[in-house]
Amino acid sequence: MPLINNFCMRIIIIGGVAAGAKTAAKSKRMLPDAEVHIYTKDNFVSYSACGMPYYIGGDFQDWQQLIVRTKEEFEKSGIQIHTREEVTKILPADKKIVVKKLDTEEWQFVEYDKLVLATGANAFIPEFVNKDMKQIYTLRTLDDGIALKAGMKEAEHITIVGGGYIAIELIEAFVKNKKRVTLVEAAPFVLSMLDEDISSLVQEYILENSEGLVKIINEDTVSEILDADRVLDVITSKGYGFETDMVVVTAGVKPAVDIAKDAGVELGPTGAIKVNSRMETSIPDIYACGDCAEKINMISHTPVWLPLGSTANKEGRVAAINVCGGVDDFEGVLGSAVLRYMALNISKTGLTEKDALKLGYDAVSVVITKRDKAGYMPEVKNITLKIIADRRSHKILGAQAIGCGDADKRINTISVGLLQGITVEQLIDADLTYAPPFSTSIDILISAAQILKSKLY
């Protein structure tokens, strides 16, 4: 692998969570003599943002367990960490950035040879009245997580705005702490990234397994929040009102691209930074990775924006290799994801049926519920699996699975098949493992594929 080693290169990385930290660590290993700097306006670098709901819920008590690598550990390896220093401008013609030290209000210009944008994403705050009150929280940074857990302890009733992945994880956290929860979601059901026949089952499970503490308001939005003497009055667009002690906004995120756009870096149709497979942007020597960067869906070959921690780590590694003179490519994503609510596992990969239809596929699907193990095993549970295929090519397009059994194991199997363009017939012939503690003799994947094949002809 040809590495740049004829001079001491300065690599500047903006952002220090998943993608930024991975880029820094890999770059320093590849080019030990390079200057590697991480700039972030946050107080922390290299932490597990995905673990914050479980810290809030009490799965563990010390937030420092979320730190993957401390500032001191980075600096010991020769990587310079600049916390509480915000990059406000990029000057590509001069190969410089403008940095503001937030604690001292000092400004400085910093030169770079290679610049990596790992600026992540910002919480999307809907335009409701009084959205800046102190009892309104988001959950993006580690500081957010620490503050949210502290606020939860004083609350009896909590309102969640939005019904995505983080919202479901937070419902679990709050119910475990005996808090009453009202969730307001604009879609007909929670988890609108799933098809409705699956998301409706998830919502039903949540309501049935929340000790009567959870209420979900669908097809409505928050329009106003009023301060009403130690509590808040929440008013929805349809005129529904109720009191709450705190509000958590989980209505989605948007890529943090302002400084990139200001510098003339090209954005893609999703609004995220357009990159090629080597994480290069439209400006030479500027790379982007993680939640600020656009992806390619490997099934439809269309641009998508999917902010996931696993993807950010992969992209950070690819960015580092190319920054350091090597060659590596990140081909894209399938949108694979998993989460849980109490005992219910929820997982997906590839296209949903609704997305497949929007993209012009002649989509055919099957939904099947079956045991995950032999029926006489004491730990047997049910799984509901949905598989989507294209009628013309018979290729599988995606799958969703929920259940108290090993739903994610089935989705991981499908995700590997999607990379190879697996057909329904090939899935039927898959040589899957079998033993009573692990699966039925005909696994739910094969059963679903057999039913789906009959619908294709």
C-alpha cells in the first residue's frame, strides 16, 4: 500500500465521535510521523452515543463507561485533541481553517495538508412555540445524555416528540424508571422507517408491555409548549393538551454541513456532503465521513442519508487509508439496523416495501410468524419476518423482523445475501444451521422464501 511518507503531513479532523476518532487513530497508525489533530466544540471525543439510552435507563451507572478512548489516551499516542474549539470556517484556497476557542473567545488560523469533515449530525427541532425552554432536551452528545438522565430523576411525566429508533430506546429507559410517558408521532405508527404492517405490531407490543405508563399519540405534532408553574403544558396541532415535566425531542437529525457548504463543498440530493467511494469531496484534499456524508444504497444505487454509528466507523477507516496515500473504497449501505424494546428485538435491512415501490420495483412481500427454535425448547420465542422481493428478477430487496426470539440473526443472514444479489430461490437452497436450541428444522427464513416463491409466479 503506497503511503505518503516523504514529509510530516498535517491531518486535521473536524469532529471526534465515531468517524472522526476512527480516522484519527487509523491515520496515526499508518503515518506515525504525521501531525494528527481533532477539533471539536464538544467536551468529549470518542464515545458511544448509541449507548446513551441504556445509561439513562440504568443498565449501567457510570457515564464514563461510554468513553471509548480518552483525550489523554489519544494524546499519549501522538494525536492532538482540541476540545471546546469550534471550526467556524474552511478556507480551501489557503488550506486553512478558522478556529474559535469557546472558553477564551480566542480565534486562530490553522493550516492543513488533508482535512477530514466528520461533523456528524444535529438534532432536528420542529418549529413549535417556546422550543428553547430549559425543560426541553435532545440526545446527540454525551453532555446531552448526562443532562437528560439528571432531568429524568426529577420528572414524573415525560413527553417524547418523534417516534424513531432513539425514541423507542428512551421509552424503555423511562418505563424502567417508572416514569409516565406520552409520545407524539406524526406518522400513523412509531418507527416509520419500517413498513406499517410491522411498525403497527411494534407499537402494539410497546403499549401492552409498558405497565400502563405509555401513551402514544399518532398522526399529530406538537405545536406549542407553555410554562405553567413548575410543569409544562403541551399543545398539539390537533388541539390535544396535557401537562408534562420535561420534553425530549427525537424528531430526527439533519447532517451538520454548514461549514462545508460555506466553503463550497458540494452537497448531494439528500442534503449531506457528496463523496465518492474514497470519501473524497468535490474539493481536493478535503474528505468527509460519518453522519455528515451522503451514502449510496447498494440495492437501488441511489443516494441516501443514513446516520448510523457502525457506518461512521467503516467510513472513518476508509477515509484514513485514502488520506494517508493508500487506496480503499466504501461501496455503500443497506440500511441494516437493530434495536430493542424490553424483550422485543426489532431489525431491518435493505429496502422496505414502500420504498421499493417508490423506486419503481414490482415489489412482492410475505409476512410470516414462526418459532425461532424447536417448540419443545424452554426458551422458544416467536419471530415475525417480512421479506420483500422483486417480481421481475426474483432478487430479494429487503427484510424486517421483530420478536422476542433471535430476529436480528435472520436479518444479518439476509444482509449478507443482499450483497450478492441473492434471489428467493437461492435463499430456499441456503444451507442454514440447525439444532433444536438454535432454530427449527426448516428455519423461518426458508419458510418465508418458499411462500414468497409461490407469489412470484
